[in-house]
Amino acid sequence: MKVVVMANAASLSLPTCFKQAEPLSDNLRFIAVDVETAGYDIASICQIGLACVGFDNSIATYSAYIDPGTPFAKGNTRLHGIDASTVKSAPKFAEVLPSLRPVLEAYPLIQHSRYDEKAFDAACRLAGFQVLKSTWSDSVAIARQAWPELRGHGGHGLANLKKVLGLQFEHHDAEEDARAAAEVTLKAEASMGRKIRMLSSSQQLTFDFQ
């Protein structure tokens, strides 16, 4: 299997709001990303969760609250438990992105559905930044290839995959959901017996047989 090592990967670090205790591994394969939003505007990111996956399948998770600068919808707060008091001292997206961007652009990104990519794109535009130049792949699409029998039998959402795969996580917490997306990807690879390469040139999933 061909492995491309990112230049200066070891020097990358997360913004301080992620409370990173140890340096990021210089041997990361991909990062799973999940966000929670404050309201119906997809740009209203109020939490970012990251699951950094190494070539040895190790997973290190991080999260940070973000002040969305917009009121919280009651329905959203009921879902994830985050409200204005939670993000009272949190930074705004525009303050976090400049130091978060190098990390997210250095590695392939996994999301469970395309919601997270769309949220990042919308939040970038709202803050006056260019969207991330990242390669995003969808663990829903990966799960559909690994377990096609779930279509029509609960589907490939995280709630059903949690039951089917025996995953342990708290749904609608960004850090927990990011870990779940990473675990779904790794379990799918194990089930199919092949690794998934995220290629920036094609933006498509390619399978390498072991």
C-alpha cells in the first residue's frame, strides 16, 4: 500500500480551545469531523469534534465549543444539550479557523453524511474565509458498501449503526460522533477486507485490496 506522508505534519497543533494535551501524531491517516449547530442556519456551528486516526487504527479525540453568534433554537438544544450558557466563554468560528485550517487541510477528512462539510463551508463563507481545501469522504457511503443489507432495515445512520455494530458513544455530542464515524470507517474496512484511500485528485473513494 502506498502511503503519502504529509510535510511538516509533526509541527501541526490544534487551537488552544481543543485543550490538546499531547502533540498530534505525525503518523495520522485521516481525521473524522463532526459538528453541532445552534439553529436552523447550517453555518451556526456551536461544537466541533475531531477523531484523529493513526495508521495503527489508534483514535485520539478532541472537541471545542464555538460561540455561533446567533440564538439557539430550542429543538437543537434539546438534541445536543448546548445552549448560550455553554458557549459563553467560547471563541467564535472566525477566531478558531485560521489555526484549525492547517490541520484539517493536511489530512483526508471523514464525515457521517455531508452535513459537516456543508456546515464548514457555510461557516467559512459567513466569516469571510475561503472554504477548506480538504478531501472529504462520507462514512455513510462507506457503510453502504460494507453493509448493503441495512438499506431498508434501519439504514446507515449512526443511531442504527450503533446498534448493529455495537458502538459505544453518546449521539449528538460532536466528539463522540466524530469517534463513531471513525470507528464505522475502520469496521467497514475490516468487514470488506480492504483499505479505503481518500484521493484528493479524484475526490472519490478508492479501494486497495490487502
